[in-house]
Amino acid sequence: MSTTAAPLDGATVEVIRNYVHSVAEQMRRTLVRSAFNPVIYDVLDFGISIYDSTCQLMAEAAGITHFLGANDHALLKLVEYVGREAMRPGDVYLMNYPYWSGAHSYDAMLCAPVFREGHEGPAAYLAVRAHWMDLGAKEAGYVLDSTDMHQEGLIFPGTRIVADGEVVRDIVELIRFNSRLPEATIGDFHAQLAALRTGEERLRQVWDKFGGTTVEQAIHQVIEHGERVARRAVAALPDGTWRAQDYVDDDYVTDDPILIAVEVTIDGEEMTVDFNGSSGAVAGPVNLPIGSTLGLAKAAFKGLTTRDEATNAGHFRPLKVVADPGTFFHAVYPAATFTQWSAIVAFELIYKALAGVIDSLPASSGGDEPGFMALGNDPRTGRDFVVSNNEGIGWGAARDHDGGTAQQHPSQTTVRNTPVEVLEHKAALFHEKVELIPDSGGPGRHRGGLGVERVVRYTAPGEVLSMKKKSKTRPWAMHGGHEPEPSHMDLWPGTDRHKRVGMYRAPMAEGERFANRTAGGGGYGHPLERDPAAVAADVLDGYVTAGSARKHYGVEVAADGTWSPTPERTAHTGAEPGA
């Protein structure tokens, strides 16, 4: 594009921006409608991105938040590996090499270069990343205890899986014969391919409507505007350097807690997020590839700066992320990277560092995504199953409101849990209850949101994987609020085998149960300063028990909702009338 071209008027730029965003949304709808796997069509475990000829992000569709930043890094590595000059119309490339793709090996990214007449080389790139259920790792489901990449499944570094518009049968058959769930895996590959072809067709329609050069110029202006907006937002934040630390439970190979630390520096219009104070690389699969680290930092940064704007590359230009190769936050070959819950825990660590100077930031949520995975053979169909669920947690309270209840983790706010009906249809499971946990939100002037308890019985033998990495340390509170209990799973509850676990894999016999219990959010402010009418309402709604209202909030609540202060509350706040 000529740099001397006159700028387009704002109306034209905005119309083109929305057209390109619509391309991403149509790709998303195609994927959701075509996928075989409920992790994709119900949970929305995917990331869809559109890039210009220089690999700058033009638009994205809603998916798992930090997948999208990981796509940015993965595309650059793909183009470097394959070479722009080697790409041809109709080609599609498969990448799941974790140190380049920025995710574990089952998050397979398909990328298609898009060509247009008169443009040398690819004029755009489309990327669709989605979670495949099995690629031949050493165990079915998630690998919890791998110690190197080669235990984590079949690896593709940027392999041409569609050549000149034709699927390369040999590659697909290699996947089929290495997967325990070939029908779902190959089906999801074709769903991603359909999304790419939809995007290619729609993007060409945009070029035809406005002209390729005009679209290119408009997107350039959109990205430049995105950078200006992001820099203004950073400049409005206080300058300085702040630090925070937290812990990931362990790496499943040892029981040792893993220190994660961040140093955030704001200097004028730029922000640096430095993870080098964290643990070194560990033996187990919780290490993060740099693409994942970039993705989580980008997601947190966007929440602080341009959260109300559709994302483009300009929004991240003021951000620098530091993590030295070979460390916990920059895994290199052959480090194990399969269970990347550490990225979820680390997302809020950035906010924790800044909470003292940005007073709109809340206390911690429940800490991570404390879901589960179930595996087995369903006697109703005779077929193997692998299903999973992202469980809701409580969000942290803030200066002016309570935390949200039973929400997805803040780093994954566009994903969903798997409906009970789907889990029971796809797997030999029966749900005995799914309900909110009273008193699970951290007490405070504003209390944390509530977590969830789910009790599930196996109707045939199988396995359960408890998926959580913040079960040994509590989510953090703010300004005198209280910390909630952490997430955990109770295996075989009510029996002499009862076991409380964090991340864990266990066999389940027919009739055996697990109870998944998730953390609430941290409290904000001293609990004795909470509006007693709000405490009474919480008791009537079942969110807080009468005993907790008395103990933590200093409020005696009668069965009819009337209340009176305890001596402790009166001493703290002064006399208050009952209601």
C-alpha cells in the first residue's frame, strides 16, 4: 500500500471494519454449527483470527480470550517456517507444536493464506484454533504428568494438510490412526476447514465490493487508530513499577508449589509485563510456551485499556512482555506444556500487581477454571466417550459491587459450561445436583460471588480428571475483605475412600461419585461494614447462612428477614436500627 494515499473518510473506514469483523463472525458460526465436539460447539473452546498480508491482526471472533493472542504468535512462526513464497492458493497448514503455537498439542490451529489478483503473495491469513479431543498422547483425555513434549501427542509444526484445495489424505489418515476418537477429531478438522473456506469466500466478497487496496488502507487506519487509543489509555494510568506473586499448586510430578511472579511497569504510553521473577521451568506439564504467555498478557492488557473495542493489532503495540527462554513462562523444547492452567492463574496476577493503584480492579476470582473431564465406554452405545466441562466460579468483589456468581474465569469469559443434558447424552454420567455453594463467596463490604457444587454419579466404569491448579492456596481479597476457600474435588464422597484433590486422575466404578466444588471470589472491604439489609437479603436468598451472617457480618437475621446488629458490629460501626 502506498503511504502517500489520501486517508479514507471515517465512515468508509468504519463500514469496512465492520465488514471484516463480520467475516470473522461468519467463520465462528460455521465452526460452531459444523463441529462434532461439544467442547467446540457448546463450550466455545476455540480462537478465530484474520490477519493482513503483514500478519497484523485485522479482526477476531469471540472465543477463549488468550487463544487469540496466541494465534498472533503462531502465525508469525508458521510463516517463518513455511515461507510466504511457498504458500499457494487453496493451501491450509496445521500447527500444534506448542513452543510455536502457544498452546498445548490438542489445540490445533489451521491457517489458510488468502490470495487476490494483483497482490504478490498472500494478501491475508485466516486462523482457526480449536481443541481436538485426542491426538495420540500417552493417555486419553488430558495428560497430567508428562515430562516432555513427546508424551503429549502427534506434533505438526506447520504441515500442509490441504494442498491446492485438496485435502492431503496421507496426513488425515496419520491423524485418524493416531487418535483414540478419530471420528470426532477428523470431524472437527473438517469443521475448521469449513470455517476457513467461509472466511476466504466472505473476505473476497469484501475485496470485490470495496477494492483490495481500499480495504488494505482502511484496515491500516483502523490499526493505527487502535494504537493511538491504547496509548492514550496507558498514559492515563499512573507511572511506576508494581509487583505481585501467587502460586500454582504443583506440576503433578512433585508436590512442590510453583511461584509465579510479575513486575508491571507503566512508563508514559507503554506498559511492560515481566515474568522473570517466577520459578524456572518445572518437570511437569504446567510450563507455558511464550505464545500462551503473550496471549494472557494481551488479554489482561486489553481489559485495562481497550476493553470496549473490537480487537486489532494496534491495541497491543504499547505492550511489552518479558520472559526469558527456558523459564516457566517461556517453555522451550522439550519441556512439557500440556496442562496450562498456570496461564489462567497468572492472568489475574497482572491485576493483583496493579490493584493498589487502579482502584476499579476487583479482588481475585475463584482463581482458575476448575472443571473436570470424564472418560469411559458408554454401554448404551458401546462407544468410548471423552467429555469435559468448564465449571463456574465466583468473581471477586470490587469497590462498588459484589462479585458475579457462577461465572467462567475472567480469562475465559466468552466460553460456557457444558449443559447437563449434553454431558448425560454423550457419557455414562448422571447428575445428582448442580447448585450454588452458600458462604463460598469471600465476606466483605462487598462479598465475592459464589462457587458451584456439582455431584455426578458414574452409570458405568470410567475415569474422572479433576482439572484445577489453585486448590492449595486461597484466592486473594482486598482492603480487609476475606479470602474464600479454594476449589477442590471430593472423590468418592460419603465413603471410607473419600479423597480431596486438586488436579487428579482417578478410576471410577459404576455407581461411584465425585463432587466438584469451586471457589467463590474474594471479598472487598471489611465485612462488618456491609449493608445489613444486603446481608439479610443474602440470607433469605440462601447465598449466606445465618451463622455466617452472624460470624462474619455481625448481623442476626430472623426467619422473616428482620435483622439486628451483634455487639461486634455495633462496636465497629456504631448503633444501627433493625429492619
